[in-house]
Amino acid sequence: MKPAVVLLHSSMSSKSQWSALKAQLGDAYRCIAVDLLGYGASPFPATADAAGDYTHTLAHEVDAVIAATASELEPGEAFHLIGHSFGGACALHMARRMPQRVLSLALFEPVAFHLLPAQHPAKAEIVNVVERIRASAADHDATRIFIDYWNRAGAFDDAPRSAQEKMVAQIAKVRLDFQALLGEQATLSDLSMLTMPSLVMAGERSPASTRLLVEQLGAALPNATSVQTRGGHMGPITHGDAVNPAIVNFVSGAEATLS
């Protein structure tokens, strides 16, 4: 049976972002791209209960990934795991939950902000962004803050109206994504259990928060290689010509060590 590769996308995206990478991985692998909760064809997470209580967590996301992949993986089957941004943070959680099943771990700027030092300026930077999004009276304004932070000032306003509307429609899930990210309890020392080959990547023009995270992950993961690519945080989408070959080479190398 061909080795399996599970792919987890970023916020405000879907499994379709991996189409080019799947093509480059080719027929040598069974690529299983998953729509995370609230994106693509996946349902929005459960809403608040009658008491108004609901806390979204990465565990909720990973539960859904496990359910979505159950029909495509054999019971207990090991797989290569790839994640970008929010999908990267989900991948880290998933790898900690089932380290014996993850053959390799490839992450492009996982937004695992809970791992940043509490007093570090990079942590303050992203917390400020989250607070501004939460304080926005209009979804349109909240979406502008989110898009401009990860891309560049003016990126949201420069997008076509149809694209703006699609992004605004997803900001409610983005708020839950941030809740899950900042509520995760794992620490860098908890990652010492992840001994599988790991690749952590960052874009050369990315925000300080994720560039620092990738640097720290490269040091904390026992068997990690760190790579900087062209582009910014959305590199797997905007600079796939630079990002995808690095992932393909890494997965192929990790697979070769298993045979």
C-alpha cells in the first residue's frame, strides 16, 4: 500500500490549497487533504450551549480530522503529516496525541502562539491583533485586520469585492481559531516527545510572531530541520514553487529512511 500523507490547511482556506503539492507528490503517495471545521465542505463547529458556554479547542479540530481520515486510513496506520498556519498548529496537537503514528511532520509557520514566551514582543504583537479583531464592531473591519496582518497593509481593500465577501463570511471561524490557539496548554518542552523527522518552514517576509515560532520549534523538536523560503506567511499558496519542492524532498527523504 502507498504511504499516506495527511494535509491540513490554513485559516480562511480549504483542502484545495494543497492541489499543486498533491500533484507534485504524485502517485507515490495517498494524499488525504482535510477541510478543517468551518472551512470548505466541513461544518461549522458546535455553537454555544444553552448556558452560553462553548470553548473551541485544537482537540475539537483534531477530533474532526481523525474522523475525516478514518475511512481512508487503516486502523492504526502511520502517515506523514503536513500543516500550514492554523493547520500546522492542529498538526502539532495531532502529533502529540498519536506520536507513534506520525512518520514525519512538515510545518509551514504553524500559528502555535501558546508556545511563545508570555512577555516576548512577538507574543504581544499577535495578542494585540487578536484583541483588535475581537473589539471590531463590524466583521468587515475584523477581516481587514486579519488579512492585512498576514499579508500587507491594504491587502484586504485591494482584493476584489467577491473575495472580500468570502473572507468576511469566514471571520467568525477565525475568531474560534484564535480561541483554540491561545487556549492550548502545551509548552515547548512538551514537544520533546516528537522524535519523528520534522521540517519547519518560514517565509522571509513573515510577521515576527511566526518567524520566532519557527525558530523555537526548530530548536525544541528533537529531529527538526529549519528552512526559510521566499514569500511570507501564505507561502504555500503564493510561493508554492519554492515551498512545495522542499516538502516533497523532505517527505521522500523521511520515507526512504523507513524502507
